[in-house]
Amino acid sequence: MNATAPASAAITEQIDERDRGGKRQPMLIADKLKKYFPIRSGVLQRQVGEVKAVDEVSFAVLKGETLGIVGESGCGKSTLARLLMHLIPKDSGDLIFDGDPVGGVRGITLRELRRNMQMVFQDSYSSLNPRLPVQDSIAYGPRVHGMDYKDARKLAADLLDKVGLRAAMFGARYPHELSGGQKQRVNIARALALNPRMLILDEAVSALDKSVEAQVLNLLAHLKREFNLTYLFISHDLNVVQYISDRVLVMYLGQVVEIGPVDDIYNAPRHPYSRALLESRLSMDPAQRVIEPPISGDPPNPINPPSGCRFRTRCAFAEDICASSTPLLGAVSTQNHFVACHMASAGSGHSKAGLAH
Amino acid sequence: MPLDAAVMERPVKATVKAQPLVDVRDLSVKFVSRESTNSAVNGVTFDLMAGEVLCIIGESGSGKSVTMRALMKLLPPNRTKISGHMRVGAHDITKMSESDMRAIRGSQISMIFQEPMTALDPVYTIGDQIAETVMRHEHCSRAEATARALELLQLVRVPSPERRLKAYPHELSGGLRQRAMIAVALSCKPDLLLADEPTTALDATVQIQVLVLLRKLQQELGMAMIFVTHDLGVAAQIADKVAVMYAGRIVEYGRVSDVLMHPQHPYTLGMLASTVHGNMRGQEIEAIPGSPPDLRRPIQGCSFTPRCKFAVKDCLQASPPVVQLDNGQYAACIRAGKGAMPAAPQA
């Protein structure tokens, strides 16, 4: 974990009295998380199949960093976020928050986890209660956790000011009276109300217009410093992820295909899928148009994913070995860069194994 | 009409090219309700040659989709006040009756939408939906129409088209659904294709496939296209000409390379600066402050003034003049063409 230490050390130098595991302890470790959704059909509702939404996903989020998760729709990135928040029950796997297992005998409770880890969703309108003024929406969490009404309202007003909405002007408004960007600011304020240590941002800026998106990204960078936060930033927008992340995780059909420092992934992606994804970015220069799409076809259905490597049906380098054995995440060149591809592991049996690209 | 016949016809069209295919003059659209009047489009003027691609760029509420729907006459007539002049080919859209409109929708002007799942009918197969349009406009038999549908699915590069002909929309992936919708839209070889954010809901790897396909088909069929998007990268990929809309007006217009590389209007400049690139890591993004104006209230002077970093007192006096540049580019800003505009950020 040395390569990412400088980025995180600068932040954890400030002493955070909520810290339990020390600065080397990752904020969150997910170990072999798994979620299959059953598909039932017929009169008896017998199970006829399952959607392998998240399949043995393991990763760690370091203290003070921003981990970006990218992938196409249906790759399981939102299911993963919901599993981390325990909004849907996991099938198997473990979660360790700052050294404490979640829900274990010696660990922290779900209530404590949710106090420490909060989430912001994509749809800013449907995640606010339409019948509560936004200040009350923000004060709701602290009140549930035992704060009295007056203090909670005061806290909500402070937070509204912090996210750039004047509390005197906006506090009493209802969600429908705010624009998309303003509503998303309220959602961020609400997520901060319990003084969490980590935020999960699930496509939090995707529905916003470009100029508003830039405002909210600036706000997120500012809040991260002020509240000493760790971010898990999920998005399909590769430019935004590159801008905000320290490390990036690439998902494909419920599995991690590549994870590493942002510059390594963007400058030298090792997985053919990461490469295709990055080549699909649009240039702002009309002279640099894409003539030939980097890959063809849509992501396959996660109900019956291909055997072996799940990307092989769209991969230009697929060989027999890719169908028969599943590639595992293995380290490449730099220490913190891992990729799940037979071509990256010498001796896998792939004809291009071990060759640099 | 077979494809090669369409190609043969094009030189004839080219000789009378002085006449643009689409001519929109001073188009205004107001939505009237009991409480308020919302001026969604305020005096939009543009024209488009046959075989050209125009991208209308703007944020939500800038009037870009309303302009398209006005061209197609899809806005609810009893709540909408449309003024100005719209012509497509030989048809004066403003004066046409609903039944005349129905005859040219699909045959001469077609439209594709952002969400293919809601634009396609869930209870008919893809083949039936393409064949329906062909039968309606070309009065041919079902067998002929189905054969055409198969050809069209091949044209939009749908893999195993015979099987997909009998598929229902829910059985297809997002990218295939969008291709099916393009097939429906192209079924009668329209002169003009209107595309309202057709790739916004798609994944990055699928978006680029659809954009490349649309550009190829547009060139092969010699069709004109108006493409609405909020993504400058999409415009850079597909457009010949670009119109930037703000608060119901076109604030800048020109060739795509001129507008994106040498913007003249502060709003275009702001859009370019606030589009995130990876190489901006660690820096504050130069966001446009504030939000777009409320179109229910009358606007005095330039509508961008409250958010503009170059604003001066004169901006609020009157609507800004349209400044024309030598390269055909124009901008509605009192500073346009005077230089001294900071260079656009490089992609």
C-alpha cells in the first residue's frame, strides 16, 4: 500500500479522534462480497436462474482516499454500493470498517456503520421526502440518533450553509422548489449530518448539467478536506472518475477486472476491457473523431455470464484458455495495480501471456 | 426507392443546393397555463443544407428539445403558442394541417428519442413496427414491408437480424433497441432525421458504436440530421455545424471546429471550461456560477449576464447584437469577434 500512502498520509496527519484502527488500517475492506438475485417463474415460483450481480468482489478503501468505481450498466456497481450500506442483504462475504467487522460478535453494529458511512444517490428528487422542508430532511437523521429538535435544526442550517445554500433562504423550501443541483447539495448535506467518515456517491453527479456538475464536484473536493472524508465514487463517466479518484476499480459483469492507481489505469490499462472503455471516451476536438468503435456489442446478460473470463465474448484476444479457466486478480508491474486477465499472468497458457502491450 | 436510386438523385439536388433543406426563422414557442407563460424558445433562426449535421447543444431547459418538437409539430396545440416560420423541403410546417403532417412524419422527417424503451411499442415485435411505417407510407404489402424491415436491420448492423425481427423490445439490450429505433426512423429514407439525445442513456462503449453508425448512415443516405445533445464530446464526434442554445436562444453558431476550438460566446467558453478532463486533477474546475434564468419572467438584455464573468453594464441594456464573423460563425454577445477571449482549453 506504499504507492498510495502519500495521498492518504497528508490527510490522516490531522488527528481524527474517531479513528480506531490507525492510519494504515483501510477505512473499509470488502471481502468476497456476493449477491445473486434469484429469478423465479411459473405458478410455484420455482427458481429458474439467478442474476450474478456481484460475484466475489474484494477490495479495500484506504483512509482519506477516493476510490472510483467504473463500469457499464448492469456490471453490478450500484448493487455493490447497496451491499456496502446493507440496503440489501448480502449472500456471503465480509465487511470490515476501520478494523471492526460489521455485524460480528466483536464488531460494530449496522447502526454504527450507517452513522459512519452515508450514501448519496443519483436521483436527487426521489431520495428526498417531498413532504418535508429540506432543513427537516437533513435534521431527520440526527434526531433519530438522539439529538433534540432544536440542535438538529441548528445543525441542518449549518450544513446547508456549508454546501452553499443559504439556510435562511432555502431551509424552509420543499424539494420541488429546488433545482437538480440544489437538491443534490441538500442530499450531500443530509449525508453529512451524522458526521460520517465515509461517503458512497452512487452516480451522484450523473443527472446534473455539465456546469452544475462542475460546481458539485468542486463542493465535494472542498467538503472532503473540511470533514476529513473518504469517498467511494461510483460513475460511468470516465472523465469525472479520473478527475476525482486516487485509485480506480473497473467492474465487468459483477467482477473486478482491474484495480490500481488512477494514473496507471488511465495511462497503461492492462485489461482489454479497461482499454476499450477508455478508448470509447469522446474527444472534444472534432479533428480527433473515432472512425471505428473500439469494441462491438453490448455487455452480455448477467443471468448466464460466459464461462471462464466473462469478457471473452467481446474480447479481440480471446483464446481457448479464456473459456476454460477464470482469470484471477494478479499484481502487474507496480505494486498496487491488479488485473484479472490471462494475458497479464505469465504461464497462464494464453499465447500473449507475459507480453507487454 | 432502392438505395442506388437515391444516390443517383443526389447530384440533381446538389445543383439546386442554394436552397437550404431546413429553414427556421424567428421561431418562438410559449407554453401557456393559467398561472404563467413559459417562453421556452425565443426567436431561434437557423438553416440547414441537405446532407449536413447540425448539433444543438444546451443544458436542460435551454429549449433544444422544444425546438425539435416544434419542427415535428409534436407539441400540444391547445397549450402552446408557436410563432415564426419553419420550412422543411417544400413544406411550410407552420401552416400544415395535422393530417398533412402525418403524411410527412416518418417519410420525410423522422425522429429518434433518448429512451428507446418508451418510444417503441412494447406489444409489437420490432419487425412489425418497422413494417408498419413502410406500409403506411409506401402502400406496399406486408411481405414486402417485412423484407424491407430485414434489410433495414442489416443496415443498422443488428447481429442475426432474422431472429431480431420477431423479438419484442424488452428482449433486446439498450444498444440494440436504439438501433431498432434508428431502423424505424430510416425506414422511408427521410430527408431529415431529428435525433433527441439518442445516445445519452447508453453506455460509453455502446454510445460510440451508435454515433459511428449514425454518422456512416447519414453520409451513405445523404440525409440531413439535427442532433440534440448536452455533451460537447458527442457534438465533436458527429457534427458539421453547432448551435449553442441558452435560455431559448441560439447564442453561438458555426462550424464545429470553430465553435469548440475558438468559442466567441462566454457561455460556450464556460461550458468548455466546466467539462471535466482527467488532466485537471487536483485543480478547482472553473464552473459557471448560478443557474439558468426562470423563463416565466421576462428577461431584460442578455440572459447570460448574471452568470457571465465578462458582464458589463451595457449587457443589461438591450438584447445583444448577433455578431457575424468571416468564417460563418456568429455569437450573440457584445464582446464577440473583438478577440481578447482566453483560449479554449485543449481536450
